[in-house]
Amino acid sequence: MKKRPSLRPKKKSRSIPKTLMVNRKILIIALLLFLVLTCFIIINNGTPTPYTYVNGYPVQGSSNYKIILIDNSTGGDVSNNTVLMENINKTPVISELIETGKKGTPLIILGDGSQPRVMVVAGVHGAELPSQIAATNIINHLNGKKINGTVYVVPFAIPNNTASSTRINNGTDPDRVAHNNGTPLNNINNVSVTSNITLLADFHSSQPNDVPGKNCIIYDPENPKSQELAGYIGNKTGSPLMEVGPYPGVLSTFSNRNGIPSVVCEVLSGHNKTDQASVELSYQYMLAFLEYSGVYNNTG
């Protein structure tokens, strides 16, 4: 017996054209890409792109500063130096530098990476405290300020020597072997060269009856810019000038030979001792150095 034909009309299949499905997929993908790109722009709005490299470490711009490690052979806990810690303002940025110093030489970069780029170095001799205290003060002062260029600060050049309050590193004066590869000051010099530093100042203290045994600015007579820089700082602070001694391994001398005008700024202070006057003078040296370079003017 034959089945009777159904009286219900057959449903027509509603197939979507292939071209329409493809176009819809493309539209969804494009929309997702647009959303991702929009989020990326919003998140990174106002954040500068990386502007330089230091010893292979990428330096990413930020609103205030960047801290990196430039030598992992010098690590020490500078907080073990009680005299130092009693005289510094341990702000969050200084605490971060102290933590970095446990691994090696810390470097803080303030500014946008543009020229001029200047470098402040302290703590070449760990027992010389006024300049290291002054360096932490200048970092706290510059943090968040308008800088017309870039300031590189090494507050503790050899943290393990600062921690133990010694001027000697591996049996020798570190400021006599800056020309020897692999030494702490040679590594600092390499950073200054690869970062295109335009001026460098190294800050120290000298004991009474020692050499130089007084407040002074030491320059390299073979580099006229070094003498000019020293004259400016000396005039600003009332400190006399001296010519550098015949030691090729002094950081400032080695720096001058590499085309970076450099000076040494000395204040009078005993080893592992400090006082307000010596810290303040070292701080004023730093301000005069930054003013000369055009990077920062404290009165502006």
C-alpha cells in the first residue's frame, strides 16, 4: 500500500552563502584586532619607548626613574654601615637602590634619555661617606623634578666596600686601576661610554693631613673642558682647584682620555665619618655640576 503524499509543505533549507560567512569571520577578527590595539594604546599612553641600553640592559623610560645593575661583582649590603644609614633619608627609591646594591653596583637614571647625559659617581672609596650621603640626597631631590636631559647617578660604586667601610678593593685602591678591564671603575667607565655621557663628576672625601687633605676640585690639565668644569664648580662653592696626579687609572683621568670631560670633587672628612658641613658641600658640588651641564638648575 502506497503512502499518501504529505499535505504539509516542505521546509526550505536556509543555507548561508559561503561568502557571507567568510566576510563575517573577517569582520570579527578585524574587530578583535582593533580592540587589542586600542587597549595597548591606552595602557601605554604617555609612556616613552626604550631610549638606550646600558651594558646590554634595556632601559625603559618611566615618569620618574629607572634602576639597573651594572656590575654584579661588587654586591654588598650598605645598610650594614650604621654611620651611613644614620645620615640618609631612606625613601622608597633609596631603599630600592640599597636592595639593588646587595647584588652589585646600582645605577639610577633620571630623565627622558635625551642629551645632555651626565653622570654622578660616589662611593669609589667605600669609607668616604659624605659624597654617598649627598648622592642619595640629590637622587631624592631630583626624583619627580623636571630634568632637561638625563642624569645617571651611581650612589654606591662598590657596595661591599661601603658595607665594610673600606677604601681598598681586592687588595688595591680601586681609583688607580680604572684602566684595567673588569675592575669596578672600568665597568662604570664602559657604561659612561656606551651611554654617550657628556660630562662626569666623581665625588670623594679626604682626611685632614692626607692628599689632597682639603676641599677642592681636581681637573685634568690635558682636557680644557675638565678645567672649565672645575672652574665653574669652584666659583660656585668657593673651593680651590688642583691638577690631577700622574695616575692613569684614576676614573676621572681615564674618563677624560675617553673624551668625556671629568672632574673629582673632594670634601674634607675622616674615613667612615661624616658631618653636616661636608655632606652639604658635596651636595652643592653636585648641584653646580648639574647646573653647568644645563641638565638641571635648582633656582629654575
